[in-house]
Amino acid sequence: MSIIAEIKSRRAIRDYDQRDVENEKIKTLLETATWAPNDRMREPWGFYVIKGEAKKRYEALANEYLQERFPTKPHLIESSLKALKTTPVHIIVTADIVPGDKEASLDNEYAVCCAVHSMWLAAKELGLGLVWRTRGVGLVRDARMFEFIGSPENKKIIGNLFIGYPDGEALKKAKAPARTSFEEKTVWL
Ligand SMILES: Cc1cc2nc3c(=O)[nH]c(=O)nc-3n(C[C@H](O)[C@H](O)[C@H](O)COP(=O)(O)O)c2cc1C
């Protein structure tokens, strides 16, 4: 296995087969996440798994959010809810806020981003598709999702990971978005 090849072939997968995702695989993703680098070993991550009955409650919440936010866009509401209903499992990932220490709190967010990337790569190895969402029905920036996970003290939601076995057809169609050459992004000083 080439780590470089794995990194380059990881893709955002948004369409899933309707099979259940085994809890063992979810646990492997979570365990992998905990090996991410993190400043001063604060291990600043938190995970909230949404499956089964909890998913129904999440869908109701998202419907409320969409109706409120896009009252004149029924098609958008429909497609957003479809994306949600066809996603077998979600993991909400949080970063610990260090009260009174903005820099440490920011470093915690960076560490959690590393953890999410690890989970994304691990999902690929496990045959799962994953996309990290922050916008729209991910509800990452909506107070409703924070309440949904129990309003944990001193935690900030970093992402909503949509996870499932990839839909075979969608996978065939998925193209790798082009990347700008590193040369355009790099200054050698
Ligand atoms: C912080 C972050 C937020 C993202 N938010 C969304 C999102 O809200 N909705 C979505 O469909 N994809 C989201 N993505 C996935 C990106 O759209 C995707 O990674 C990008 O198009 C590149 O494609 P690739 O991951 O297949 O290389 C997000 C990715 C990151 C890192």
C-alpha cells in the first residue's frame, strides 16, 4: 500500500448503497481517528454517532431547518432530505474548546481536522464512502444540531460525516476534481 497513492485516490462519496454499516466498522473508524496528531496530547475530539432511530429524529430536525431556511425552494428541500434519508450513518465530530485559551482551542480544531482525514482514508480501506459536510443539511453551524447532540459544554462541532457503502454506479461516475499544481501554491524562500 502506498500512502501517497491512497491519499490521491480518496474521494468525497455522496451516494450510498442502502445496506447498513456494521458497528464494528464504525468503531474502527473511531479508533483510527484517535491516533491523529494533537497538541500536548489533549486528544480534543468527540464523536456522536447517528444511526437508526436517532436518524429519524435528525431527519425531522433537518426538515424543520430546510422549511425555515428555504421556504420558496421545494426542490432544494426535497433533494436535501433525499441526501439525508439515503445516508446510512452520520458521525458528528467535535473539538474541545479550552476556556480562555483561543490558541489552544484553534490547535484542537486542527487536530480534529487531522482525525477526520484519517477517518476518511480508513473508510476507503474498509470499503466505505464518506463525505465531510459543513454546509446545508449537515447542520454543522445550526444550534439545532448542537442541541441534538446534548449541548456538550466547551465543544464545537467541526463536521458531520456522511457515511455508507458507496453506490456502485455513482462511484463509476465520480471524477477526481482537478487539483491546482502545488507550484502555484508554493513559495520557496
Ligand atoms: C471542511 C470541509 C467541508 C466540506 N463541506 C462539504 C459540504 O458541506 N457538502 C459537500 O457536499 N461536500 C463538502 N465537502 C467535501 C468537498 O466538497 C470535497 O472534498 C471536494 O469537492 C474535493 O473532492 P474530493 O474530496 O473527492 O477530492 C467538504 C470538505 C471539507 C474538507
